[in-house]
Amino acid sequence: MIIVDTALKAREAEGRPIRVGLIGAGFMSQGLANHIVHTKTGMRLVAVFNRRVQRAFDLCQYAGISDVVAPSKQEEADLAIREGKVVATDNAFLLARSTKIDVLVDVTGSVEFGARVAFDAFRQKKDVVLLNAELDATIGPILQVYAEKHGVIFSACDGDEPGLQINLYRWVQGLGLTPRVIGNVKGLQDPYRNPTTQKGFAEKWGQNAAMVTSFADGSKISFEQAIVANATGFVVRSRGMSRGLEYKDDIMKIGKIYDVEEIRKLGGIVDYVVGTPLTKLYVLAEHPDPKQQHYLNLYKMGEGPLYSFFLPYHLVHFEVPNAIARVVLFRDSVAKPLGGPVVEVCAVAKRDLKAGEVLDDYGMYMTYGEAVNADEMCRHHYLPEGLVEGCVLTRDIPKDSVITYEDVSLPVDRLADQLRAEQYRRFRGETWLEELIGVKA
């Protein structure tokens, strides 16, 4: 990001670094905080929120920050930041409302809480960058509407898979090719994994077991590919995408697993495979010009019709500052929805579920998420995986069955439910969800 690093150097030289507030102090936030503090020019970490405020203090210690305070009032927080101190707090709205913070980075993975913080930040004319794919995939399109209404940027991030895929997609388009497949690569896919099975891996790396479970059971990649679909208009061929299809051959030949005519008719698809070595994501694209096809063949890209472009890694928090700079300095959203949702993530029973049970959150023991086209999601009234927590089952659900809104009683007064209902009405002209929430809320 050559333009970005030059612009950040200019901000540093002007004595106007971008002031960053972190929402969440978990594993990924620790790495990001340490990166900003020690290696990023033109950027300053000024505040950290966590529900358990000690975690915010622990993050600051991890990053080598010594001058940390815990104000309880807005004016105290703003004064501390102005004096060069770092604020640690269990009140996220101090960050959202601070005039001394330029951008919030949401690293929570929470849909309901993330929606409330983002809404408050928008009202204060504050940009929001997401390391929260669950929020983006569930109600990102309607939150984008409110961000634009308030003149701010609401963005996915560089480093995580959706941002990387969109960056590669835009680059391939810039070469004059037509992208047809945007793919992600997993090392493992097992929808029945849970925090108990993933406990050892999580402890080894200091991660949250539920978040690790969402990687393993397919929920996370479903959220990620929904974001990519909503930013490109691409769809899934069927619910669940390729559902763990293994591919361990040459990444340059991965186009052979796709029916070119099928994906042309669909306009483009998002997908994933399991097991391709040394590859993290790929874009398969066509070139309509036979003359350019000749050059691509010369350049070792093969004979087509699908040419493979890929990245071998994703470095997550190391690249998040690029997104922060793109948003604050260039007003560039990394993976902006084109409009309403194209692909969503439905909730599927991880085991046989019984009426009266209260659903736990994604990455836990009761459900996993699958990417599905929005038409099917809306038509069948599927319950989104991002909003399962706290829903009470009103009937038995067999293992591997999709859960619908008619199968549950919703928690009361969730902003995310209201926003999702508004999302359907605004982009699809559908009012059934608003009516349903009016009955159940």
C-alpha cells in the first residue's frame, strides 16, 4: 500500500497521527495494539474498551503502554487522550462519543453489541473499521445506509480474508479480466466441532475457544464469504458452498473443479475448499480478448478459460492499519456492500435440539452457520447464525436442519433484530420480519 504509507508519514510529520480506539481486548486486539504502538507511523492507539476492564489494562501492558488511566466520565476520557494518555474502560460509548478519537476498530465478534456501538459512533461522525465479520455479514448493508446518512465510513479490514479477497478481486479487474470465482481456503472443516474439541488448540495459541470453533465448524468462513458476496454481487451455487471439498493439487489448476458455463450464468460465485497447500485465497477470472489470452499463456498463467490468481497468506492484524488509513485518509471502504444482502448465513442445528432450549452463540455447541443466497434465506425465513444467541426453541429441531424464525422465540428489544428487519424492508420490500418481531419482541 504505497500511497497509504506515504500518507501516514505525512500525518506523522504534521503531528496529526490517526487516533485509534479499540473495541475489544482479546487475542487479535493484543497483536494490533502492539503493532500500532511499536511499528506504525502516523497512527496512535488512544483508548481500549473491554467488558472486563482488567483485560484492557492487560492489553496495554502487553503492548508496553505505561501511562494508562480509567476515567468514568466523557470529559475525563477526552482530557486524558489530549494529554497523551491511553484510556482503558468498560464503557465502549466513551470511545464512540469521544471527540479525541478518529476511528473505532471493532474486534468483538458481537452482532448486537457491535451494532449498538457502531450506531452511536455514526451519530458522533466517527468512522468504524470491522474485525467483526459476524456483524458485517448479518446487518452490514443496513449499517452502511446509516453510515452514509451520517457521512462516515463503515468498513471491513485489510488482513482478514474478506478484505484480502476484495483487494485481489479489484486488482484482477484492473488487469482487464472478469472475475468468476472468489475463493477461500481452509485447513479444516467439521461442522460438529465445539469449544471442548478446540480447547487444546485455543489454549496453545492464547485464543478464545468459541472463536476457534467458529473457524473449524464453517461458521466463520460463511460470514466471510457473505461479506465478499455482498461487495461483489456474487452468489453461492448452493447452501453451504462446497461443504468441505478437498483440493490439494496445483492452485494454478484449481479452475478445473468448476463448471465455467454454470458460473458464467450465475455471474460469479464465492466458495471455499479445504487443504490447498501454501494458499489462503484465490480469484479465478476470464479474459475476453484472445490476444491477451496469448500473453497470459506466455506469462505461465495457462490456457484458461479460468486464470488463477492467489495469495499464500493472510496476516490479519499486521494489515489492519492499512484499512484504518484507507478509511480515515482516503474515505475508501474495503468491502462495501453494493446494496442489500446477496448472501447471508443461516443457523443449522449442530445436534438434535429440543423445544425449550436456549440457543448459545455461534462457535459453541448448538449451531453452525452456512452461507446461503439471500433469496432462499428470505423465502424460507431462515434464522441468521449471527443472531442465534438467546433465542428459545419452540419446537424440536433435528441435527443438520436449518432453524427458522418460526422455530424460535426471539430475545426482547434487540437492535440487531430491528435493523435486520429494516434491511429486508428497504432492500427487498419484505415486511414479514418486521411483523414477526412486532409480535415476539
